[in-house]
Amino acid sequence: MKNKEQIIMKKYTIIKKPNVLDWSLIPKVLIDTQLQDQVVDISATGQVCYDDEALYVRLCAKEKNIRAEYTGPLDAPCEDSCLEFFFCPVPGDNRYFNIEYNPNCCIYLGLASCLNDLVRLIPEIGIPFSPKATRTEDGWEIVYQIPFEFIRRFFPDFSATSGTKIRGNFYKCGDLTIEEHYLCWNMITSNPVSFHRTCDFGVLEFE
């Protein structure tokens, strides 16, 4: 792993959603920094765009040996093949949402300022994320939306206005997959590795 002083914080522009959402027009991040000694043939990408109502998220994985065991509201999708998006909705507020999905649309939705105070939320009750998971030729993908109405339940000051910079990171993992793996977009500097450190989040700027 690189020394901390060598780490460059990555930036991603969240563009406005086209009237007809065409993911081929939305910029991608590469979730391809491997965080363990074992080299795996797995990679992923992330895309986010927005309109006046919601964030729209698409995460795609290239993964041959997919594990998809969990389906329940209190299961642990990170033990399966898993794609994750973490973000702090309000500048200067270190609280973040962590959204984790497996290929069955099993979700872990959390709210925290760090791992020690993480609270799990149950999205099946009144939270229309509308997830759709699809198997692809070389892996799988998950597409969902995050309504601003939901974000403002916890962050009343949230505003998706042009030029606003928030913080976030994208992850790919699989604790119990054939090839255990942990990948990220913006480099993680902690040892042991933790996805739940907002100081390791990159910059997400609204177009």
C-alpha cells in the first residue's frame, strides 16, 4: 500500500440525469484498487447521476464465481458478492450512509459517523430504492435510486445543487466468496482496512 502522503484524493462529477436515462452517457469510476495481498480477477465500476428527486446509482462487477445466498432483511450481503456505495450527504458532516447490495437485491443500509456507531435501517418499510439486479455475461450489476426525500429524513440540509461537493467511496467485496476480495475506488489508508473511515472518501461534486 502507498504511503499516506502519496495518496491522491479522487474526484467524480455527478452529472444531471438525461431525460431518458442512458447509462452509456454517465461517467464511470473504477473500483479496482485491491486491498489484500491475494490478486483476484475481479473488478467493478460505479456510476451516479441525479435529477430534482433522487440520486441514481449503477454498480457493475466483473466476477466469474458469484455468490448470492442471502435474501433476508437482516442478512449480511457483504458475505456474498457485494457492491457498495458510501456517501456523506452534507459537506462538513461526517455522518454517512452505507448501501450494500448482493445479486439478490439483499441490502444492508446503514447510517453512521464511524463503524462503532453504525445503525442498520430497514429499507423495505417506506423507502422506495427500487433496486434491480441483473446477471451479465461476465458478472452482475445493481441499479437503484436514492430519493432525496429519504436523505432529508436524516439530513434536512441536504441539497443537490451545482458545485456542491460531498464525500463518498465505492467498494466491491465478498467475504465468503471463492475468491475473498476487497476493492475500492478511493484508496483506503487504514491498517487493518476499514470501509467506514470518511477520511478515506473521495470527492463527489454535483454538476
